[in-house]
Amino acid sequence: MRARIHILQGFRIIFNALDKAIRIIRESEGKPDAAQKLMRAFDLDEIQTDAILEAQLYRIAQLEIKKILNELKEKKAQAAEIESILRSEKKLWRVIKTELNELGEKFADRRRTRMGSSDDLTDFDPEAYIMRENTNVVLTRDGWIKRVGRLTSVESTRVREGDGVIAVAPGSTLDHVIFFAEDGTGYTMRVNEVPASSGYGEPIAKFFRLGDQVRIVNAATTDERFTPPDEPASNGEAPGPYLLVVTAQGQTLRTPLAPHRTASTKVGRRYVRLNEGDRVVMATVLRDEETIFLASASGHVIHFPIEQINILSGAGKGVMGIKLTEGDTCLGGALISSRFDMMQLETAGGKFMEFRRGKYEVTSRAGKGFEAVKRTTFVRVVPPPIELIDWEQVEGKEKDPEKNGAGKTLFD
């Protein structure tokens, strides 16, 4: 409205000196020059000048000044009325009421579209936009992660110089992967969000807010073909499967994996509460293991049943697994099952020692264990070989369920 009034005022100005305007235009060197001269001669702005030049002066000459003035008067009256309505809430609501009544009369027939209910809403399913694909999530000692399809050997995948693979979590892109940090925090993300790479991958700190200098100690898949599904609660205990945790101060605990199966925030979820100065040295999902070996840096080893480790309903401090002398540290341990029946340790002298099930007595937890070495110390627990999945075999079994057995996982 105001824009039209402004242009009409420009027409009124130019109409009063039309001969002068035409002479200016004829003597000008093109439209830009004419515009500049008209603005200086008649005190017009660019908008008014452009409208005049676009209107063609021969048409302006044919216009009746009365017609221009009448439209200008009409527009000014309309603008004044609108401003009056906007200044008065009472007038504004009167206009709204009038217009609503007019709409009601115009569209008085029954509604043609049906009003939807909450039952009609389609839930957004993010999985519908993810292509299901069998893959592997690779975790390195320095905290780099990547997703690779087929992996024939741990040594065949690329890592940065001085780094090494510590875990490979198999699963489909619809499942999740959990990373366990040494400060007792678990970080969960969808497998399809892990960067697919034939190179080094990306540092996990790019996706989560890890503590300063905190390392990731292990990774686990939520794919129920490789990790047991959630179990119903029984005997008053929290339902399995369980995450087993061992700390450097010799504490142990079992806690449900279920809270960690879904994606976490960047700050993660707590899976164990640590004493001051303590850290996690072992975090792994239990399957069919029966006993556990723990070893201390001073050279002590203990072997006891896993059932002696308390099951907590959530994150806690657990119970003592191995009793340490002042200044000693628990290096970690090994789970004993039908698949792995020993723990291997490296000494300060670079030698390797094996502790096998059957050769060493199963005792009770919270003891010092037996003194395995006297003139040296242990520097680390050698991790068991990483199990790699033959996806061609897995996919073949899935196509022929009778060969795999109903209700069984591929680790049964």
C-alpha cells in the first residue's frame, strides 16, 4: 500500500512538469543517466524514477491527472484506515470477527477431509532408512574406530604406526556397538554411524566426550547373533547377560548389559563406580565362562569361580577379586571356558608364562592367590586371540536355518 502511494506521488510530481522531464530524457545518454538527472531535477528517489521510466512517458502524457490524484487519495485513505485498526485492539477484533463470519458463510458446507487422530500418525522408524549390512567394528589401542565389511585377519587391517587392534565387534548396521572406557564410562553408538574406512578410521573422541587421557579398553556388539539377548529376571537378581568388570585395585563386579544396548549421549553411561585412583583393566560381556584368572604386577595369580562375583543392578564398586599388597596392581585376567582354557602373562624379562585350567586350583575370590614368580614381575596379561567372523558362512547359515539350529546363536 505504502509502496503504491509512494510511486503515485512520483507520477504526480512528474506530471506537473512533463515537458521538462521529456527533454531531460531525450538529452540523456541512456537510462542510468536519465535516472540520475530526473532524481536531481525533481527530487525523486530511485524507486519513483524507475517506475516513471518503465511506464513510458507517452503513456503518462495520456493519463489524466485526475485519475492519478483519485487513486492517490484512495490509497491514502485505505492506509489511514488500516493504521487506525492496528492501533485499536477493539477495531482489530471486530475486523477478525467480520472476516470469520464471511468465511463461514462462504464455506458453509460440511468438512470434506477427515480429522486425523493419534492412531493415524505413522511413527518415524530410523531403521527403515538404514541398509542392513553385516560388518565389523574395529577398535585400536589408541582409540581409533572404523567399520570394515570382510576381515580375514587382524593383521590385514590398517592401523597407525605404533598402534594395534584390541577388539573387533561383529554385527549388522542396524545394531549398536558399545565402547568401554577405563574410567568406568560406556559409550554406545549405532554400527552404521561408525565411519566405514579402508584406512585408519577416526578417533573415538570425535564422537564422544572422553575424559582427559582416558583409554578405551574393549568393545562389544549388541547383535544378538554374537551377544546373548536380554534374559528375564530370576531369583531376585538383575537379568543377564552381564558385563564383567575388573579394576586395577582388584575390584570385580557383574552388571547387566541391557542399559548399554541403546545409543548413549556424548558423555556416555556409567557402568562401574571407581575408587579414587582406580581404573578399569578388563570389561567384557560374559557368555558361558565358569572361572576367571586374575594376575597382579607383583607376580600373584588367583583362580576362582565367576559366580562368586556379585551381580549389581547398576553401576557400583563391586567386590574384591584379588587382594593386593600396598603398591601392587591388578593387571587384568582371563575368562576360562570351553573356547579358552588359559591365561598368558608376560614378565618384565620378556618371557611368557601360561596358566591353564586344571593345573591351578580353583579357590575363593578376595585372596592373594599364589606367588607365580619370585625374581621378576608381570607387565601385562596377553589378550586371547580376537575371534573373527566368517560372514559368508554366517550368511549361508542364515539362509538355511535348519543347519544353524533353531533358537541358537552362532557362539552356542
